[in-house]
Amino acid sequence: MGRPRLFSDAERKAKRKECSAASYAKHKEEILSKQAARYARDPGKVQTRNAAWRAENSEQYKASRKEWESRNRKNINARKQAHRKKDPSRSNFYHAQWRASHPEIVAAALKKHRAKNAVEIRRKRAIYLKVNRAKINVIAKRWRDANPDKQRQYRQNSKKAHPGGASARENKRRAIKKQAPISGLDVIQAWVESWRSKRKAVCFWCQAVVPSKGCHADHIVPLSKGGAHAIENLCISCAPCNGSKNARLPEEWNARIAAPVLL
């Protein structure tokens, strides 16, 4: 029988690694100078040999690289920042090339970043919109003027996807323009989406049952006559009634219809 082993394989491996690390730390300057001299004599040979080793030991190389990067993260970031600061145009060029060749990775990273920092992104966006409102309006108008077909298609798609939201936004815009009181926008939008989601609706003025997609959210007291943009001042109106009523007060409109509405 051979001598009993004092250490297991794992312990011996850890010991060798510890001794290698200690030896490297002790002779680091000498090792680095020898490596630099060898590379200076024949850089092509060194690069070829290193590439061959990485190809044969890809998993080991990835693991050691990952470990080294985790231990030297601050130094790596500092070197990257210094490099970008020294030659920003070159850095931007290579970054743009990399992003163009890896769209899936970029999209996944952006999605993860937005999900992780959603609150902060919304806060910064709100501040930016508030500070740069005039600039944004000018840019948006310039784009709309240059792309009328895209703008028309975008509005059509938006109305199909959010019929109640589009109507609510239009009514809000008109109320702001008329300087009318505004309240309960969320309630209004939910109400509009509720009756627009149904096939039929009843007109408040003529009591006709008509397709909901042809109905409007009508202000009982018009905005131009002091009416508020609020849920209590809104009703479902068919297109003919809404167009004929126009900006008339309920008393004026009741005098014109066959069955006056009790308010």
C-alpha cells in the first residue's frame, strides 16, 4: 500500500493555485518585463499562440476573463472613460458599428434598463418635456409637415387602437382652447371607452339606437357658452344631432327637436 494522502485533489489544487499566486506577486515585475520583451521580439507569434490557446480552452478562458473583470471593474471603467475622453469620435464610431451589428443585444439591454429604471426615466422625461416644450413643439411640427402620410397613418392607427382615448384627447384640447373648466379626465376616458366598445348606443337627444362608432361625446352645455369639460356635462350624441346642435344651449336645442329632453 502507498502512503496515505494528506490532502484531497481539491485541496492540492487550491494549494498549487495559492503558491502560484504568491510566486506571481513576488516576481510580478520580472514576469511582466519578460512577457513584454517576448512580445516585442515577435508579436505575431505571441498573438497566434495566444489565439490558439484561447480556441482550445474557451471555457477556461471565459471563466478566467470574467473573474479578472469582476476583480478589476473600477480600473476597466476608468481606462474606458479615459480612452473615450481622449478620442471620442473614434470611440463613438466603434460603438455605433457594434450596435449596428448586434441589434438584438442592444434591444434586450435597453428593455432591461427601461424596466429597471422606469420611475426615474419617467421623472427625467417629464422634466425634459416641461423645460423644452417650445423646442419639442417646433421639432414635432417640422416632422409632421415633412411626413403628412406617416402622421395621418399614425393618427388612424392610434384611433383604432384607442378610440376612447383619441376622443378624450380631442375634447380636452378643445376645452383648453376655450379655457373651459376641466375635471375627471380619467373618468371621461373610461366612460367613452365603455360605450365605444359596444356595437350600439342610444343618442341622448333623439333616443335613436345607432352604431357606437358613429356617435360623439357631446357637451350638453357647449364649451363656448361656459360649459365644463366634465362627466356631468357630457352625453352620447349621434352625428346628425351633434352637428345640428353645434354650439346651442340645451334650451335652444330643445326648441328645435321633436321630443325635448328633460334636464
